[in-house]
Amino acid sequence: MEKTLVLIKPDAMKKNIIGKIISMYEEKGLVIEDCKMVVPSRNILEKHYEEHIGKDFFEDLIKFMEGEKIIALVVKGENSISIVRQINGATDPSKADPGTIRYLYGTDIQQNAVHGSANKDDAKREIKIWF
């Protein structure tokens, strides 16, 4: 079974839609293997978003995520990475397909409700960071 990481971001936490988001994964046959609510440190966020260090949006992204509650999930299932990415929708909610999490609940590229690992290598690396 393939595993992937999902983060339910601060904007979704504030909208009180945790259950709605998790149910969208479960309705597609995915299983929540592990789950925790955390307030991430800058150190954890820098490890998670290391490929973005030095980019224009990096500091704003860290400020958005740091010091706020998020939920980290390990989601497993056949082709879980691609299924989660399909359920999440495009990073930019204005370009996301109707019915996806980001279409329904995202505001902009940063406040887009969820993160999902991009590929198997990222999933392994990100799960180690958060769990």
C-alpha cells in the first residue's frame, strides 16, 4: 500500500472543515493510517518546504503556517499519492476542478486548505519530518 502525507492547513482549521476534508479522502477508499494536530515550528516547516527556501513567497508561507494548528495525516491506499492530489485539486484554487478541496475551500495559492505529497520520494521524506 502506498502512503502519502496530507497537511490540513491553518485556513481550513479556522473554517472548521476538518471532517469534511478527511471524509473526501475516505470516500475515495483511502485510509487514515496516522493523524496528529500540531503547531509546527519554523524548523519543521523549513525542512518540509526546503525546495522553496530563497523564493519570494517562502517567508510568507512560513508565517502563514508557523504558530497555527494544523493536522498532519498519513493516508494510505492503492495509488494514494495521485488520488490525494486529484482530490486536493490544483494549487491555485481558481484553477482547481469543481468539487476538489481547493476549489471548495481554498482562497489563494497559499491559503488553499491542504498539502499533499507530490511523489513517492516526497511522501517518504515528508512523513519522516512530521511523524
